Amino acid sequence: MSRDNVIAVAKYNNYYYVLANLNIENQFNQNYIQNLLNTYLHKSTKNRGKALCIAHDIQKKIDCEYGVIEIDI
């Protein structure tokens, strides 16, 4: 297991974003994720299922402690 990390599937403006390797204590909050998404560097999809599949594929590679968590922004 890795340190306190999580993979977030964030829903923001009807789009889903996959954010890998966020620290659960410092980076997993609505303000941080919203600021991160406002940089426009992340790809998005309108399909929730596709976003969750991508997140779980990432989880197989990095094996994070808290797994995949969905969050609405």
C-alpha cells in the first residue's frame, strides 16, 4: 500500500474528471479539487462509467490505500 493517497472521480459542471494520487489529508477537499480543475489541464468525460473504469485501471497500477472515491464539486 502507498501512503495516504486516493483516486478521486470528481463531478464538476456535468463532466467527470479522474484525479490520481491525491493526498487524503491535504488535497482531498472541494476547494483544492475545484482549483485544480480550473487549471484546465485534466481531460474529462461526460460518461460516469468510463471515468470509474479509468480510475479503477489506475488503481491496479498504483494500488492506493483509500481506493477510488467519487466527489461532487
